Amino acid sequence: MSDLATFVRKLPKAELHLHIEGALEPELAFAIAERNDIALPYSSVDELRAAYRFANLQEFLDVYYACAGVLVESQDFYDLTWSYLERARTDNVRHAEIFFDPQTHTARGVEFATVVDGISWALDDARDKLGLTSRLILCFLRHLDEACALETLAAAMSYRDRIAGVGLDSGERGNPPRKFAEVFRRARDAGFVPVAHAGEEGPAEYVREALEVLEVVRIDHGNNALDDPGVVAELLRRRTPLTVCPLSNLKLCVVDDLASHPLKRMLDLGLFVTVNSDDPAYFGGYVNDNYVAIASALGLGKADLVRLARNSFAASLLPETDKARLIRELDAVSSPLR
Ligand code: ADE
Ligand code: ZN
């Protein structure tokens, strides 16, 4: 393991941008497909992996939704979530905030309860067996209409104790945050913490709308915010965290190469940046791989990496006392290393 990888591995960290359906490794997808007697549109693990060449977000989403189609029983959602959590623990992830896309499953006749129960069961096991805490965030699919999102929110109301927040994902272009103003208003009123994907493929204006119309407390990605100094000023004024995903941006051609990734510029501007894996089974790396790849490409130093890990706890939905405890642990580990 390189020096950099060893250093990153030692840092306790939180992961705040992770789609559980995007943690479905091809081997597990085939195993679950077989036991559910579902045919994947690929003949083998190798053929599926070979399909992981994406020119944009939509090309990825087509494969991602096809693979999510194997998930039917609570056990499937458990196995998927557990496999991610065990893997994350080896990266020294101490806290994970996990997105799930219920509409992908309910549209196929899978009950909302089946999805949430399976995921929650694994989250409880991770807390008890791995010492890894978590929060669950329900994402509305923005390519669908707001009426469908409202139905999904209605189903989530009986799971207020299980679901901490709501988010917005799927195809961004042509699906502005304002399309979901009402469902986010109702979700906020019900106590769900609002976050949203914005500025991944969409313009800086979508980041502004997510802040001002959806009143989000975090922006997922946010790359294109840098195109508008007014939006950057607003992110700084609000101290809104950005959950940045370097390898995802590379795989989805949001950036041409990691050397031109905006993360260093974001840090230099004083933005509240975190590093995350997004859909690690599809993008060639889990969270530590993202830290290592972006640090190598942009020449980040150890102090930058510690700052990113500190931000990950500070930007989480954990209570302040838990944040402070985890940041003390990070400081204890990192100060002798620097
Ligand atoms: N769903 C899963 N990954 C996503 C991403 N990177 N952007 C939008 N929606 C997603
Ligand atoms: Zn994402």
C-alpha cells in the first residue's frame, strides 16, 4: 500500500454521499438475480463490468436501474447494505449517510416497507457489530413527476424514526429543483432534513434553487456552482457542505481528468468540501480510493486530507457531541502522523 493510501486508511471518516443501489457489485447482483430467478440483461459478471463505460450520467443510470431490478426481498436489501458497510469499515468509515431510491423499487411492485426494513436491519447490525453509525436519506427521482414524489413521501411518513432526510437524484438536466418545491416543503415540515444533488451536470442556477427553493442543508456534488461567483458566495455565507465525488465525476465525464477536478479550487475558496464515493461498485473505488486518487491528481497534502476527513464529520447529521468526539479521535490519530 502506498504511503498516501496508508495515511488515508488511518483517518477515521464519514461518508455522506453513497447510493446503496450504487454499491451493488456485479458478483452480488448475479447471486441475487439467480436466487430471485431474474434475468439480468448481461450474460456474465465480466460482461456487466465491461458495460461500465459511461459518456454521461444518463448512460450510467440506465445500467444502475437495470441492476437494481434484481432487488426484491428484504434479505436482498440487507445483503447489499451489509456488504457496503463491511467494506466501508475497512476504509475506517465510522459514520455513513446512505441514499436509497424507493421509487426504483416500488415501481416494480416491491413494497416500501421491504426496502426500508432490509436496509435498516443491516444499519442496526453495523451499529452493533462494526461500531459504524448511519443515517438513511430517501431520494426522490427527479426524472419522475412531483405527484410520484408526494406519494413516496406519504409512504415515508410511517418511517420517520428510520429515515433522517430526503434528497433528490437521477437525471439532472431539465429537472430543476423547483419541480420539487412542494414535496420538499412538506418533507421539511415533517422533520426530514433536506439535501439535493445539484450542479453535477446541471447549471449553477440549480445549486441556487436547491438552496433557496428546497432550503437544503447540503449540496450533493455542486461542481458547477463554481461557474457563478454569486452562488459560491451564497454557499460560503450559509456554510453549506458539498459532498464531492471525484471518481464519479471522472467516470461520468463531469471532468475530463482528475487533474482538472475543481476540488482544490473549492478548498482554496474556503468551501465546506467532503469526499465521497457516490456509486462505488460502478465508479472504480470506495471512499479511500477517492481520497487517494484526488490527492495524487491535485497534489493535496496530509493537512488537506485531515481537513476533508474533519469536514466529513462536521457536515454530517450527527448530534454535535458525536461530531466532537469523532473529530477528537481524528485529531488524536492524525497529529502524530503529520
Ligand atoms: N443516482 C445514483 N448516482 C447518481 C448520481 N451521481 N447523480 C444523480 N443520481 C444518481
Ligand atoms: Zn449521487
